[in-house]
Amino acid sequence: MFRDITTLLKDPVGFRVTINELVKRYTGVKIDRVAAIEARGFIIGSALAYQLGLGFVPIRKQGKLPAETVGHDYELEYGADRIEMHVDAVSKGERVLLVDDLTATGGTAGAACKLIESMGGKIVECCFVIDLPDLGGRARLEKQGHKVFALCEFEGE
């Protein structure tokens, strides 16, 4: 079954409640930047960054960003991929909140964490609207030493 947040996004009350819940969680937490994974992660991450008064870092697939980039290659269940961010997006020692719409296997989020850390950033937490625990993403990220938060979870694949 494909899980998707587009129905949540079109609901003005649901979308506002989602962002407000995340703002409550991270208000007062030392965060320097919010980084998010394309594409739906951008929607949640940019709204959250705006509400927290923080800068936003887009993490995109290879070749999509206009300036000089740094990237990280990673394995997927069905092949390999690469994500990138601008070389000046995160400075050494900055505390970064990573955001995406959901975590399934945790492969892309894990690669994003490694990319941020390769630039000297520190991951505060990996934040998702939805966790699909049966696919093991949360466990994978926690095994890599990252804190993980999700607003809700749905069992089943």
C-alpha cells in the first residue's frame, strides 16, 4: 500500500495542526537549520523552518540544485541513488533537524544524515509525519545513532 500525505496537505485544518504540533515539539530546542528531503519533505520542512524562524536546507536528487553541491551515494532495495545539497548549506557544528514526510526503510533519511554529517553538521533529530515501522526505517536510523520522531505510525507495508 502506498502511503501519502497529499490528502493531509489539502486539508487546511489538518495541515495547520501538523505544523503546529511539530512547532511545539521543537520550540526552545537548539536548532540552527531545518533540512528536508525532496519533495514532500520540502512542504513540511519549509513550513516548520518558517515557524521556528530558521533557515531551510533542501536535499535533492543528483543534478537538481543550481550551485556547487556535495553529495552522498546510497543503496536502495532496487539499486543506487545519490542525494545532494549545496556546499555552503550547513557549516561545521551547526545543529540540523532533518525532516521528511514519512520513513519507510530509512535509506534516504540515513543518507541525508550522512551527507549533513560529512559537512560537519550535527543531527538533532530525524522528524517525520508518518512512520511505517514494519519497514524498519526508525530502527535503521536509531541503529545509526539518530533520534527519531514521528507524529503517527501505520502498521503494514
